Amino acid sequence: MNTLLGLLQNLNSTFTDNGYILTEGREAVPENHTSSEFAAERIREAILSGELMPGEKLHQDRLAEMLGISRTPLRAALTSMAQTGLVSYQTNRGFYVRSFSFSDVAGAFAVRASMEALACSLAAKHMTPTSIALLQGLVADGDRLLESGTLLPENLQPYRRMNVAFHTKVIELSGNPWIRTFVQSLQNVPAASDRIIIWRDFRVIQRSHDDHRRIANALARRDGTRAAAIMHEHVTFAHEHLTAELNAHPEDFLRLPSADKPQKQRPSGRRIKDLSA
């Protein structure tokens, strides 16, 4: 559990030579969050980023101490996460990180592609000058982060936030809360999350961000059909690229999906690799 300390207790990001992200510096419970919500967010982040491995037991005493909270809100957080599918619970085993198979990941990407494409179709009907400016502003933020011709380590987290904000805003503009509910549940399949950025090849990042630009432009024209087609391809390509990276560089991925049982062995070294769309 020592490897969990960085992500659960820390806020600021540092990077290794190979582009892996680690964290440093203690984080306090935000004023607008309960202890249970805070614990759930930190543990969820640890799982989605790969710091916690499939099948890994979640020791409540250690987690409570690391997070600076009592066991009561921690248990409430873990129970809530078990309901959403990120963790599992067994009577004689307690709480542990859920494992996802390759078919789970493929299925999550397929549904996510369809849901976010639908969001584009609906969002086109609700576009206003304000929402157009917001999406174009996010695209401009991405342009600035990529203008050096590479995604610098210090720009990875801001680019990731831009990416999440873009996808979240399109879903919000759809006006359909069910899309948001379904897509949020899909984010619980770590490799399919929109928090993941594969940045080994800058050309892939550039292609992905150009998709953002084309989606924003199509929505500005209120062309929902075109925006939906680009979004579907955008998410589908993210899955295809993830699969290619898993095949080419399996040693880089801490949360390698399993075809049968959870992986319990952690690769040597403390590394976190960001993966997707």
C-alpha cells in the first residue's frame, strides 16, 4: 500500500523521463466536500490512473490514516464505489479493486462512442453563442498546450483537464441527463475513461485534438450529424490506439486488462501511464 500514498495524499504532479505521472504534496478535504465524497474521489482517481491494481485489497485502516478521516466515511465511500462498480466486496475478503477484461474495455468504448455521438446530435439543437464560445475556448486552450509541437510533461495535466471538460460540456449540452449517467458509469472502466491520454506519439494527440476542433466547428454550425460522426470515430480510434499500444508496449500499462482473472502482480517501479481520448 506504500505506492498508494502519493496519489491519495498528494496534489501536485511531477513526471519521470518516460512520461509517467506521479504526485507530491498533501491535499486537504475541500470545503464543499464531505469526508466520504473526498475519500471516494481520491480512491477513484487512484484506480483510474492505475495506482491501485486490479484485485488489490483496500485496507480500511491504512486508507483512513492516509486520507486523514475516520473509518465510517471511508466505509461509506467504498460502499458507494462498490455500487458503481469500481470496487468489489466479499464477506471474507473485504473491499478490493475490481478487475476488467479486454471485452469489458471494448464494450465500454463501444457504448461510450454511441452515447457521446448521440450527445453531439442533441447538443447541436441547443447551441448558443455562449456554448459555442466555450467549446471553441477549450479547443484554443488545447492549441496553446500543443503549440510547441509536443505535449510537454508540465502540460499533460492541463491538457487532460481540457479533454475532460470538452467531453463533459458536449454531454451537458445534449440536455439528456441519462447520457451523462451512462457515460459516467463507463468512466468506471479505467482504460475507457476520458481521463486517459496516450502521449507516446504526438501525432496521435494532434489527431485527437483536431477531432475536438472539428466537433466544435460542426456544433457551431448546428450540424449534429457531422459532429456525431466525428465523435464516434474519435472515441473508436481511441480504443483502437489503446489496443495497439497494449500490444506493442504491454510493460507500460499498470492496468492491463485480463481475459480471465485479476492480475495481482505489480510491475517493478512506481509508474503511472496516462492512456486515451
